[in-house]
Amino acid sequence: MAIQVPRLVAHRCGGALAPENTLAGLRAAAGCGYRGVEFDVMLSGDGTPVLIHDESLERTTNGHGRVADTSDAELARLDAGSWHGAQFAGEPVPSFGDAAELCLALGLWANVEIKPTRGHESETGRKVALAAREIWSGMPPPLLSSFSLEALTAACEAAPDLPRGLLVVAPPADWLATCRRLGCVSLHCSRRYFSPQLLGDAQAAGIPLLVYTVNDPQDAAQLLHQGVAAVFTDRIDLIHDRAA
Ligand code: G3P
Ligand code: MG
């Protein structure tokens, strides 16, 4: 399955312009002309997929404790915006469903990063994949990715038709075999471990390489010029690309 990805992808929804993993972030990305976004999806204590990066609530909300121990009702009371700026006060922790619907309304392509808490890898992969399949039914699908091979395996079993990307920090020697085994159609790696050799190997295998997190405009331009399929960036205010 060949995939089309926008060359620029707003990291954690709206990058530096909005609180991460929020609906305000999606609006910020669209407002900057971005056509693609990446966000992190985890299960709440009730098993509902929600957008959040950390396993604990403290850094990006006014709540305390673990996401996996927090009910939907408790999550709904949290403020996920004030930490970033007073103008975002009251911004909710979005459900995956709400974020997905907004992506569709704004015409945003999505890379849905499945971010399971420890012990919930398979359940998270399965639930996120099933929800994504339902929401994007009949539409060009999002790209699912994860650092967790268990989550990717479960996503593949639940919704084999949805494209998946292998997400790594440093690509292991057997990354291509892992992609083939899990039916992954893209490789996502850290900027720190990008190399022309890796790009050449990925291109030879027909696997688009996506690189995170690239916040220097010149670096982004150079990577895209070299043949990287997409870069994830926080600097949606600085990095633009007519072809994105
Ligand atoms: O999916 C790319 C990137 O988001 C992975 O790192 O920690 O920002 O989710 P992180
Ligand atoms: Mg992420």
C-alpha cells in the first residue's frame, strides 16, 4: 500500500503555537496552512482513546495522577490549555473522536501515534485502530504509528486495511524486516538518527521516511530536498512549504 503524506506535519497538533494535543492545536495547524498533523492517543481509565502525550497528567493539564487511572468524567473537568497560555484556559483533553472529526472538518491528514501506557499496549492498538476505521470510513485514512510493536500488531489485527508506520528513535538494524512483518508502510525516526544511508535504504525498499522533530527551517528544507517524505515540526509559524 503506497501512502501519500504531506511534506510538513504539525507535531502534537499545533506545534509551538498551541497547547499540545488539543483541538486548539488542530485549528492552529490549519490556520498556518498545514495539511497534516500528528498527535498522541492513549486510553483513559474508562478505556476511551484521548489525546495526550505523557502517562501522567501533571505536565500538560491541571490534573494529577496517571491517565490510565483517570475516568472520562474526571478528564472532562481538566484544563489542558492554561499551562501554555492564558488564552487557552479551559481547553479540554480531547477525545480521539472529537479530534478526528475536527481533522476531517478542517481537511487535515492525520498521523495518529498510538501511545499506550505500560500494560495496555494491545488494547490501545486495537481500540485506536477500530475507532479510526469507523471515523474515517469512506475517507482517505490516517496513518497509525507507534513505538510499541505490540500496539502495531494489535492495530494490524483489528484494522488491517489502515496504513501503519514503524516509529523508532534510532532505527534498529532489522527495521525493514520489522516493517515487513507488521505490514508497516512507513518508517518514522528521530532527527538525531537520520542519515543519508538510512534514507537510501528506505527509498530502495519503497518505504517513505518521516523525520521528527525538525524545528530549524533550513534543516527541514534540506531534509525534504534530500528525499525525506515528511518532517514533523513544532515551528508551524516558521516552517512553510508550498508543496506541503
Ligand atoms: O510521532 C513522532 C513523534 O511524535 C514521536 O515522539 O514523544 O513527540 O510522541 P513524541
Ligand atoms: Mg507523538
